[in-house]
Amino acid sequence: MKKNTTTPQRRNFLKNLGLSTLPVLLPAASMASELTWDTSNQQQVPVNFIFDGLWFSPQAYLDKLQAINQKQAIAPDYYGNGGATQKLETAFAKITGKEKAIFLPTGTMANQLVIKLLNGNNTKVLVPENSHVFRDEADAAQEVHGKRLVPVGKGKPFFELQDLKQTIRYYNEGEVFRSGIGTVVIECPVRRADGAAIPFNTLKAITNYCREKGYKTHLDGARIHLASAYTGVSVAKYASLFDTVYISLYKYLNASSGAILCGKAEVIDQLTHQIKVYGGTAFQTWNATAMALHYLEGIEDRWKKVKVNAAQVMSSLNKLEGVQINKLTNGTNIYHLKLDKTIDLKVLANTLFKGHNIWLGRANKEGIVKFTINESLLQRTPQKIVDAWKQALGKAKK
């Protein structure tokens, strides 16, 4: 029997995200080994209110790659050179307005390697306390790269310039043998704040200050297109504030894995060697980059349609008895769904999934379900989605 290696912390994290029960309220321990979510026997393509992107079973992923290949033959890369991977790097360099871009196997590697390079001989890196870099990258900065992560803005969805200045002053004045601060990292949108997009003027004030003080800046922009879709600030405008920016390929571009790091050539050109020595070089990566390249094309137009469809769905659902969907402050594609006590969430979720291939997560301790908008809302008309909810709610009434 295969041992379940999912830690309690990991199970709790997945539970809080609403993933531990998907699609039919399965236990969190199933995430690592048992959950396949194969919907190949479903007549309707999935509409999910859980992920930032689409969900593909292995067969569906292969079918999609085949369709992409039939439209235009996928060119392979070799050790990241040429083919779909190089096309994707070129596209992201253009989108972000940076000199160069490079593919990496994970966002963690992208963040950690660029922090190492930007920080130089300085030991301290200032990061948001609730960020992926600080909480979810296994202390790699300290353990692997000898960098000290200093958290800023504890208890807040994101830090502001005053928070940053106070933190810098605290360490500069409080340490006898002062070591250098080299880099400031910002995550936007903020995953642990339910996708909150930091106001652009806040980002501008922070990065201007960093530039004046000689600090390098890195944007963990894993979901930056989602922020752009909801704020109207272009990806290039966001990226222009920072020395480097990382963007995920799987969160909403639907690749099986991967990350892109963009910045000046003098930084990006160092990454090929760094990726190799830390074990990240793969023989071929086209199976991920071809998928991401496909979904990158036309993403702005598709998300305009997503927002229109989502507004129609949520407006209609909010008119149904016992259903309340609320927008969040500085929110992007995540809303809060609250059901009254007359509705059984488990029955609702099971009925939506089994009868309509619509996926819904579980509630947190406050009874709130994270209601996440993504491109799956383009798979069906808003009216069909609402009709499915009406039918499922009829069964879920206690």
C-alpha cells in the first residue's frame, strides 16, 4: 500500500482553498494519490468554480495537444532551445516589455533563482508575510541560497510603502552588525488574500522608493493576467515597475506545469546555467509550452467574455433564495459564496457535479465557499449554468 505523504499542513492548506473536496467533497488526504477527476464519461465539458483555469484529465490534455498540433504542427524544443518553448519566451518578453524571458519548470525555482541573482552579496530579501515566497517555498532562500527572508505586512492582505519603510528602519537601526538588503519582492494578485490585486499606485510608490534606495524588485505575478483583466492595468504596465516578473503557465494558461521569468538580458542570461546546476533542465518541454502558447493567444479578449458571462451568472444566482455571492475589496476572479442554513452544500455540490459536471468547493469555518471565475464559463451559456444551479438547489433544500 502506498504511504500517504500529505502533511497535516498541506491538507489544511488544500482544505482552506476549497480543493480538498473536489469534485465530490472527497477528503483532503485523497489529493496526493487517489484523485483523478477523469470526466471523460461526462457528456458535458466541466464548468468549475474552483481553479483559475480549466481542468484537463490526462486524456483531455492529450486530445487538446493533438488539436493544437493538427492546426499547426508543434515544433519541439531541445533542452529549452527552439520550438514552442522559444516561441513562448519571445511572446512573454513582448507582453511584459522585458528584454528576455526564460522557461523554468516551476514557479518556486523561478522566484528563488532570480532572488538569488538580484540580491547579489546582500543577505536580506524583503517579502510579503503572506506570500508564496515566504510561506510555501520550503525556506529555499535560506536553506539553498543563503538568503534571509524578512516578512513585511503581517496580518494584512498586502503591505504598503509605510510598512516597508518601517521594516527597513527596524533592521537597519536594530542590528549591530548590519547586513545588506538587496531585493524587495511583491506578489500580485495575492493568493492568500483571495486574489486581491494590489492598487497600482501602491505598487508604483513602493517600486519608486526601491529604485531610489537601490533595491532590486521582483514581482511574483503568477496570476498577473487575472489582475490585469479586473483592474484594466496591462501586464506590461505592471511589469514595467519591476526588475523581473514571474508568471505561471499552469494556473490559468492550462499547461501541465512550468513558469516564465522575464527581465533584463543581463539577469535572464544567467538563468540557463542556474537552472542546470539546480536540476531544472529538461530534455524537452514543448508539451507544456505549446499548451500555454495556445491559451496565451487571445487571452485578453477571452477574459472580457468571461467577465460578462460571470456577471450574468452571479446576478441570476444572487436572485435565488438562500444564495449570496459577494465581490471582494480589490478583488479579481474570486468571490465569496454564502448559502443559508436551508441549503445542504454537500448535496448541492454532488448534484451539480454528477448531474451537470459543474464543480464547487467546500465552505471554510465561516461558511464561505470561494467562488472562482475562469474560462470554463465560456464552455456553456450563462442560462444553462443558472438552470443547472436551480435544479441542484431544488434537491439541496433541507
